[in-house]
Amino acid sequence: MNIVVNPDIKAYIDPLTPDEFMALERSLLTEGCRDVLVLWGDMLIDGHNRYEICQKHGLPFQTIQSSVFKNIEDVHLWMIEQHLGRRSVSDFQRGVLALRKREILEHRRERILTDPASNHADESNSDVPPWEGEATPAIAALTQPFKSRDDIAKAARLSSNQVVMIEKINKQAAPEVVAAVKAGSLSINAAAAVATLPEEEQKAAASAGMDQLKQAAKRVRDAKRKQRESVPLTDDSLNVADGEEQADELPRLRKLVDILTDENKQLRKQVATLLERTLPSKLGPVPT
């Protein structure tokens, strides 16, 4: 059997960590390769780590030929959907995958609006079988457009604020900061804060160690908090576009609600006291 490993397909999803790879290797050596490898023609689409381990140890495996793909975009959409549903994928990875899906769908929509015939297979890619036609039902189900950020968040099982922060990290964070988030050493919230700094400052903080990265994130959040607290609370100030700022704003708003609730309780007590004092005198003596 001729199986082709396409480096671009293999690298499209973040690789397993060394610990995860070792755990998978132990599992395959103990239980064998129970999950089939998915092929498109002779190209391996799903199961790269299992294939590598099976080849290394001479373990038997099974393959299945997929007929749902018409072009490389279909392959990417299918890969994204498979990994979005896996428990081992981190919040950051799910957010990145959902944003990739949005990009694919937007690109496909623009291309089809410009040239409807372009919905056929991409024949310019020699690695892609020259199949043509509309997307199969299995792929069509994955190509419903994201109408809002909430749709992206729902697909990734995240909050809208987290999606905003992941977008910021993708666009502005230095590679060292992204690596720290992927490794789980730095939270999404902290990475989004650090990403607002100039790239050189991000790299300097990262090179100084994880504690310095976290301190940099804290300084950014503290500076933003002080700036917001110096501005009167208005409708405009509540309309915060940045997801990270929304997350930081929530504790302040909750505190404000608590203060207003306490004031309301005090006013109710004062009103009740006044009623007790004034009503008896107006109504005369209470009958016995």
C-alpha cells in the first residue's frame, strides 16, 4: 500500500506534545491500532501520529478511503471539524481552528460570488485528485457560514470574549508568546494582554522567563483598569469592544451592582421606617 504523507496536511493541525505522543505510543503498543487511518486517494488525511508509530514498531493498521472531499478546502474543513470535537484539544487550539474555518468559508464565499464555477476541485494542485462537482452532503454540512462571533464561539465551545482574545493573539502576539499559550504555560487572557505590547517588549519578557511574561500581562491589565476607573461610568464606557477588557470589566461592574443593591436595601429600610412613623398618626389610634 502506497501512503503519501503531505507535510502541509500533517502540519495543518498542531502536533502532539512529547508527553501526548509517548502516551499514544504506549497505548498502541498495548492495545494495537484500533482506529482506521483516513486516506484521500493515496494521501494520508487523518492518523499521522498513529501511522508514524505503526511504521516504527511494525504494527498492523487499517485504512479507509474517503469519498467526501472534492478539493483541499474540503480536506481542511473536515480536519478542523474532527479536531474541534476532540477532548484533548485545548481552548486556544479550538479557537484557532474555528477562526481558520471562518477564513476558509469567507474565502470560498467570495470566490463563488466572483466565479460560481470555482466551487469545483482545485485542479492546479497536483496532489489533489481532479474530481469536480458540488460539495458532497457530508462536506456541505460543514460549510454553513459563521454569521457572528457567537457562531465561532459556539463552534469552538468558547465564550465570545475568548474568541476576541485568540484573534488578538493570532494577529499581534510574538511567536514566543504564542508558543507559551500553546504549551499551556500562559493563559489566553494573559497572552492577549501581552500581545498589546510592542513585539520587542513581548520577546524581551518571554526571554526573561514565564514569570516576567505573567508580570508583563499584569502590568498591562492594571494600566487599563486604572485608565477605565478614571473615566466616569457611561453607556459608551460600557460598550467595550476588546474581549480582554470585557473580561476585566466584569468584576468592576459586579462590584457596582453590589453597591447599588446595598443602597437600594438601605432606601427600602428608610422608607419602611418613615411609613411606620407616619401612618399611625394619620389613621388615628389602632382599634383594640
